[in-house]
Amino acid sequence: MNIDDAPATGFIQPGPTLANTFDDDRALRSHLRRVLPGELLAVAGTDYAALGEHAAKAWESARSRTPEAPRLVQWDAWGTRVDRIETTRAWQHGPVLAARFGLVATGHEAAHGAHARVDQFARVYLHHVASEFFTCPLAMSDGAVAALKASGNAALCARVLPRLLSRDPDRLWISGQWMTETAGGSDVGRTATVARRDAQGRWRLHGRKWFTSAVIGEMALALARREGAGDGADALALFLVETRDAEGCWNGIRVDRLKDKLGTRELPTAEIHLEGSLAEPVGDLAHGVRQVAPMLNVTRTWNAVCALATMRRCLALTLAHARRREAFGHALARLPLHRATLAALQAEFEAAFGLVFFVVELLGRVEHGGGDADQALLRALTPLAKLWTAKLAVRIASETCEAFGGAGYIEDTGIPLLLRDAQVYPIWEGTTNVLALDALRALRGDRIRHVLHAADALLVEAGGDAHGIAAALGAARDQLDSLEHSRDELESVARGIALTLARGFAAALLARHARWTREQQGNAQTGAALSLFAAHGISRLRAPAMDAVAMLVDNGAP
Ligand code: MFK
């Protein structure tokens, strides 16, 4: 049968399409206009538009082909162990786009000073979804740059940083971060990999790494325990491992298998054995967690920016669909409950956007000599932004599936992928609970005062606090103070405190931005987002309920 002779099938719903994702993004555009100098925005704007165009096209092309997955080929035809990882097309092209758009390098561009990080993360945000999580190894690379700079190891920096920051795809290096082991995912202190000297006095690593997301890279930073150094996190050291030797052979690395993951399937996450891999200490042969911490904070910022990118993609598709899909005699976008649902999600997204890009701005300031107050604020807000946006991305992706009805549950619409991928954000780089406890660590002493003081200053800039933002933040501080001497109770409510601080600070930022957009752009949409966000409630505090918890977890025995 000729295709032209096929019987008419009646109504067919067109799938959602994307316009240039930069042109279309009010939150991003108004934010960049407020914080970036005009000259930088004018030059970088060409790249943002190109990334936005690429993102729209990548969405279309992904719909017209069968999804690809990476493959591990362990043996060649003649029996030689090769452990070759074959990646998808988007991944093969990843280094070219990363170098061309400076997805790591622009963040360290000296000429742009403290603004470099905003420029960089605007690029990351625009490219993340289209990159098919190639941003994951880029995050590790950026984190490695931060850890190496903080280490003060001049020789390693001179050798490696020009590679990690290269704008030439043939010179660009990608770095992994190898921490997670079978015994230690969150509790990194249980790392069992051992560092031992060989006959020539060189360090070699022996052990098993359970999640290595960038074994395709040229190097990795890995935690290992110097032989005989004792137990615990303090006895760990941080090492740089180059994955291949001068002949291009694996540096004592055996790739056991690729992970069969819920999402991020294009990302070839591997289990590996280190069998005498040559390694170089980054700093002292102790305090490895402290040495890797700058990396963790940078990768957690990437996590938050990528979570935002997923939210924005979900909202763009949901709105595009709501404008074209009709039900009950109207476009979905005209139905009161559907409209209210979408607007509430958009408001949450805009608040989260402000918090994440404020963290990005602070990171730039701190890296360019920012004072103690900026440092304390950055340390406190990074885990808050990471944990809140990770959860929110899952919620928005789940609502997105629902907003498409049955089509949102069908794999080749591309919608379920957003939800499966979003679920990585609350796990990757520390779970919600680990991050909530890190927030407690970061808020110790008078750091909480810096957060509240900064929020007060934002509310002054906003011209007032019409939504009880300061009160919500104050209540979180009071709970933190009142439970200071009862560690178990404090930990049991840490999520509520962290979420309240994240939401309260985000609301203060949104209030300031609402004033700016109203006065500078004659636009009341940010103010509307603030009203809806606040109406949804800022506080997420919970009272400790230790007895009830014990009854439920310990099977009735308090
Ligand atoms: C997209 C790709 C996805 C692919 C699938 C992914 C699946 C998941 C794959 C993974 O496994 S990703 C990695 C997830 N793991 C983590 O992110 C680690 C989570 N654990 C933590 O974050 C713990 O809080 C941490 C290991 C960092 C610390 O726990 P410890 O061992 O109890 O350390 P301790 O004694 O509290 O802190 C040691 C030092 O580090 C202290 O400094 P001092 O020695 O000077 O006192 C801390 O203050 C410091 N520190 C800890 N966290 C810090 C920090 N400093 C700055 N910033 C931080 N964030």
C-alpha cells in the first residue's frame, strides 16, 4: 500500500515543539540583564542564542530517532581485554561543544572577574538537557579545577589546569571524581581503596570504585587510604589519576561493567577496579575529605543549575502543549485548574532560579577575593540550593508527565525521560538528608546570622517584606538555636530547617528581583511569581517528634 493511500486516522495531536530556549526564557534573560555588565552580555549573548537554538533542534532530532545507549566492549575479537566504552553521538560531540562554548573554561575567565561564573552557568543551564548529561563529567572537571586550585599544588596545576580549561577540543581533558565505594557512598570515611608505594617509590592505587561517572575522561580525582594510615575520613588522601598511560593503555584500570540506571542512561557510569593505578597525591597524605570539599561544592552547584534546566524544559514543554491541546472545548491553557497548576510550578521555578544564580554569583565573588560574609553565605547556601532544587525538579518533572496525561507516560514522547533523569538530582552529589546535615554543619556558630542578615538587606532593596519572609527565616533560626544542645532532635528536623531557609532566602531574592523588573522593565510577572510562591507557604519547619518516630521505625518500642 502506498503511504498516500493510508486510511485517514482522524484527529492527531501535534507534539510540543520548542522555540530557541534562550529567546524564550524570561527568568534567565531578566536575571542576566540585572547582573551582567552590558558589554559581557552583548558578546556572550551570541553564544547563549546559539546554545538556545541547539537545544531546540536537539529536542526535535531526539524525537525522530531511536535512543542510543553507551556500550562497554570488554574483549576484542582475538581475546585481548580492551574495556572500550562506546558512547552516544551527543557524547562524542560533547567535548567539541564544551570547548567551543567554554562550558568549564568561561567560569575561570580572568577578564570577566566575578561575573565569569554567571556567564559560565548561563551556558551550562542552556546546554544541559541537550547535552544528554555530558554536563556530569564537565561538572567533575570544573570541580577538579577548584580542588586543584585550592590545593596550592603548583606543579599539578601547571600540568593539568590548561587541559581542563582548554578551548581546543583536541587538548581538552575531562576529569572524573572517584569517591563512591561499595561501603561508602555518603559515608566516604569508609573508603577502602589503598595507596601503596611501588619499588620506585611511586604511589599506586588498589581498590574498587563503585560509581565512576567519567571513566571516559583523561583523569580523575580519587580518594584512597595510605597503607597503614588507620581508619576514618581523616586518614584519606586525595590523588590524581591519569586514566591512560603514554601508549594510550589503561593505567591499571579494569572496567567491570556499566551501570543499568533508572535515568541518565546516555551517561556511561562504570564500576571499576584499580589494580595498581599510578597516582599522584594532590596535597598532604591526609584530610582527603577536606581536600575534595571544594570539588563537592562546585559539583553541587552544577547539580542545582542542571536541576533548574530540567525544570525549565519541563515548564516550556508543558506550556507549549497546554496552548495547543484542547479539552472540554478549550485549550488546556484556558482551563482554570490547569492554569493555576502551571502558574504555581512556574512560581516555584522562578524562586529556585533566583537562589541558584545567586549562589553562582557568590561563587564568582568568593573566587575573586570576596570577604568572610560572602564566604559564609556561599558555604551555607550551596547545600540549601542543591537539596531544594533537586527535590523540586523531581516534583515538576512528575507534574509534567501528569500535565500531558497518557502521553506523558509514553516513552517516545520524550516526557518520561525528564522524570527518570530528574531523579538523579537528589542522589548525585549527596542525598537530601546528607545535604541537610551538611547545611547544619555550614550554619554552625554565627553563620546562620549571616544568612538572615543578607536576607534582611535584600528585603530592604526589595522595598519591604509583604509576605512574612523575615518571620519564616527567623523561625528557622529559632529552631536551630533551641535544638543546638539536642543533636538527635536537631538532625531529625534538619530537612525542614534547610527547606525553610532555602525557600525564605529565595523569596527575599525574588522580592528584590520583582522590584527591579517592575521598575526597570515595566514587568509585573516576577511580582506575580513572588505572590504565588509565598501563598504556597515559605516555612517547611516540623516539630521534633522523637517518640513517634521511634514507635514507627523501631516497631513499637520507643
Ligand atoms: C549525573 C550523573 C549521575 C550518575 C549516578 C550517580 C549516582 C550517585 C553517584 C555518587 O555516588 S555521587 C557522590 C555522592 N557522595 C557524596 O556527595 C558524598 C556525600 N557525603 C558527604 O557529603 C559528607 O558530608 C562528607 C563525606 C563530605 C563528610 O563526611 P564526614 O566523613 O563525616 O566528614 P567531616 O569530618 O564532617 O568533614 C571532614 C572535613 O571536611 C571537615 O573539615 P575540617 O577537617 O577542617 O574540620 C568538614 O568541615 C569539611 N567539609 C565537609 N563537607 C564540606 C566540607 N568543607 C566544605 N564544604 C563541604 N561541603
